[in-house]
Amino acid sequence: MYQYTDFDKHFVRQRAAQFRDQLERNLAGKLGDEEFRPLRLQNGWYVQRHAPMLRVAVPYGELSSRQVRQLARIAREYDRGYAHFTTRQNVQYNWIPLVKSADVMDLLAEVNMHGIQTSGNCIRNITADAMVGVAEDEIIDARPYCEVIRQWSTLHPEFAFLPRKFKIAVSGAKEDRAATYWHDIGLHLVKNDAGEVGFKVLVGGGMGRTPVIGTEINAFVPWQQILVYIEAIVRVYNRYGRRDNMYKARIKILVKAEGQKFFDQVNEEFDNILTRDVDGAAHLIPQAEFDRVNAGFHNPASVQAHTASGNGLPLDASDTDKVQFAKWQERNVRGHKIAGYKCVTLSVKRPGQAPGDATDTQMDAIADIADQFSASEVRVTHDQNVLLPWVREEDLFAVWKAAKAASFAAPNIGLLSDMIACPGGDFCALANARSIPIANELIERYQDLDELYDIGEIDLHISGCINSCGHHHSGHIGILGVDKDGTEWYQITLGGSDGSDHAPTSVAGKVIGPSFSADEVTDVIEAVVETYRAQRAASEKFVDTVKRIGLDPFKTAANAVRRTTAKAA
């Protein structure tokens, strides 16, 4: 993991002290709420439906066990005993009183954490593949590049007040597990024919009211020049992006409207910055600076390549343990770039608990498991789970036992019950409908593992409103909450992709008809799934069946649920 320098630590603690001063002046009536609002937002503090919400930055998803324990402490002492892992690898709290917010910022600063630029119209948290640095299919480790971009973009004076929020995702692997095509800027680390490292750059992706897939703007930008190229993109966006309508202010709208003209202006700006670089003003990345940052991402000292002697399954293991452990290995364990190691996902999806939520006790358990089995490091995944990146193959059975004891061993990764969901109307003031009750009902419905395994891989994503925090557009099955005269209804989309299923690019799902009432949603999803099971070819995945047979059979099945419900009423 990247180790904060003395400067980094001082910067974060000074930022926390500055926020405390701002908060105290606001509470004393010396700083009005409107003046305080942008200041708290710049530190990750929202005011939601019932209480303040804090978003904590987790750059490229990487956390130490010490940081996880501090997050657990905050949940226990300042919130209602839990926190929420988000799709952009952040951590959120929903119930911290604003009067206690400065105390929380001090606790975060103690472990080199903060909420800087997790909100506001600025460059947000830099995200990456959760298996960055350890993935079996990795071409180039993206972490040092992510960290350089994070440091460059933090409090960048030119980009503090953009037309709208701005998100960057980076991938260095063959499989796009960072959903790069759905970001304002998506970066793919590549090598050219000469073996030189650079970036394929995508621009203009995004969800929300107008889902748009990012477009390639440059096939190869040398890594030393990537900050300059990002600067050129954001500068053109800052210059021409709309500020008169927040719903049309994202860069995707500008790219869609201007097309090649936007690309030409970015490349012209890029060339101008490099041409004017007579005094070293252009933000080229020096090799020495890259080496300094990269040194923080060496493998932990305890990690040594070796030939594994097995998976730790004892000879006297019960038949039940053997079966359950085998299923868990199949779904929750992935390959590793270092011989003798595996990547292990702890499932944060269970009945009665919102997807992505973890209690203080569960977070402490995650930290304990990481200390014992994963070099004291974990990752927050795009799918709202937790990944252990440094597990010895010989320890897999012991990890499974520990995960099972802490309720993280559900062997459902990539299956229907491993869904993504935003907090929805239970917490968010923007939401039109609740997400959590729908998610919980579906998780309860699909608990039979044999059935889940027969259905196979399905990404199900739920959003409580069109802002798409639950990424419903990219789900193989997407559920969107909509409002009809003050009543909660849900729109269903099929065939979306975030790029992680080896599709050439991401795809936006298509709506299969009018919206459904909350009482109908689970039955509709069941009808869609059963249609797939009846129509699929041998070994065909859900999303491939949708592509092959089209939407009509699924529409028919969904509408049959509506008619049945109407008759019953």
C-alpha cells in the first residue's frame, strides 16, 4: 500500500483542523448554512433525508486493517453501528450528527483518511479494479498511476468548481473490472509495439438520465504525459460544459453534442500545453517521482512466490464442509499473479442486511481476517464486497472457516443474490423509491444455492432514482425506482454490461415496458429468470440469451405478472 509521507499526514490533519474551525463557526451562527454548505461538501458531508451522510474516500479501493478498525470504531461510536461500501470504492455513514462531524474527521486523519473531494463539482475518488496489483490477467499495475493522479487532482485550483462532478477509473488488466466505459474518463494501461507503457483514453461515459458509453479519444498516451492529457480534457470541459442546467452539465453531454470537435479541441489543448513547456510547467511525470510513488506498492514482505502444498482442507473434514468449501472456492476465489496465492472475496450480501452494509462487528472481523491471512490489507470492490488480495493457497480452508464464522462466506459472487444496490429512498433525499426492501426481498427469494448455481451468472443492479448510484444501466438486469403520483414504482431493464463480462465495451440495458409496483418486482424478476432458463442454449449465460432472443419473450413474461396481479386485486 502507498505509505503517506510526513507532508501527506500533515496535509490531512490540517484539513481536518480547518473543517473543525468551519463547523464551530457555523454552529455559533458566524458562518451561515449557505456559506458552510460548499465547505462541508468539499469534505464529503451531505445532508440527506434524515441526517448527515459522510462519504469517506478510499482511493482505488485499498484499505489497511488499521483503517478498517477505525471505520468500525466510527460506526460504533458515532453512527448506528454500521457503514456502507459503495460502487465507487468509498465508505459511507448515514447517521453521524453534524455536531460530531469534526471529531470523525480527526479520527479519519489519524489513519490517513478523509472525505476530500468525495463530493462537489470536482475530480472525485480515483477508482480501479479491486484486484489491481494482484490480478492474474494484469498487464500493468495501475496503483502507482492512480496514486499520482490522486495527488495531482487533490485540491487542483483550476478544477475545484467544474460544471459537474467528474469521475476517473483506471484498469491495467485484460478484463475491465473497473467499469471504465461508464466514467467521465476511463484509462486503460496498454503497451505499444515497442513495449512502451501508455494509456488508451476513453471520454464521455456516464449513467444518470442519459446513459452514454465512453468513446476512445486517444489510443496511446505515453504514461509520462497522462496528467497533461487529463488536464486538456478537463480544461476543455471546464471551458464549454453547461452550467445553466445541472442535468445537462456532465461531460458526456458535451462530448455527445460536439463529437469530433470536442476531440480536436482536447488534442489541440494537449499539444499547446506540451509546446508551451519551456520552463517545465507542463505536468509531465518524472521517472524519479513515479519511482517514489511506486515504491509504496511493493509486495508485502511476507508475500513470497512458492508452490502451494494444497488448499488447507484437512483429511478429516466432514462431507458437509467439503461440499460447502468447494462451492465457496468456485465462486469466491480467483487466481493471482504470484504463484501460491489467491484473491478471495468476502460476500457482504446476506438476508436482512442491505447490500454493501457492514456492521462495526463485521468490519472488525474483516480486519482480523486480513491481519491473519492477507498481509493486513483489503480492497473495497465495485460490487460492494470486500476482497482479500494476499491469501496463501494453503490458508484457503482456514479463511473459509473464518469467513463463515463472520457471515462472509456466502458462495454467491457473480450470482443473482450478489446484487448492487444504492441506499435509495430510505436515506437519500434525491431518491424516488426505496432500493433496500427490493434488494432484501430478492435476496430472500434466491437463497437456494442449487437454484442460484443453475441460473448462473447474473449482475442485478438497483437504483432508487435516475441518478443511477446503483448502476442499474449496467446490470444484466437493472431495476430503477420511479415516482408515480407519490407512489413507488420500478422500471426493469435487461442486457446491460459494465465491461466485466469480457464484452468488447459496456452496454446500457433496455427497458422492457411500463414500470411495475413494488409488490410486483420480485415476481417480475422471477418471470424474467424463468424465461431465460426455458430459452437458454447449453451453457449460455443470461446476458447472452438476452442478446440472442431479444427482449420480447421477457416482456411477455413480465406483463403476465402485471395481468395476474391486476386480476388478484
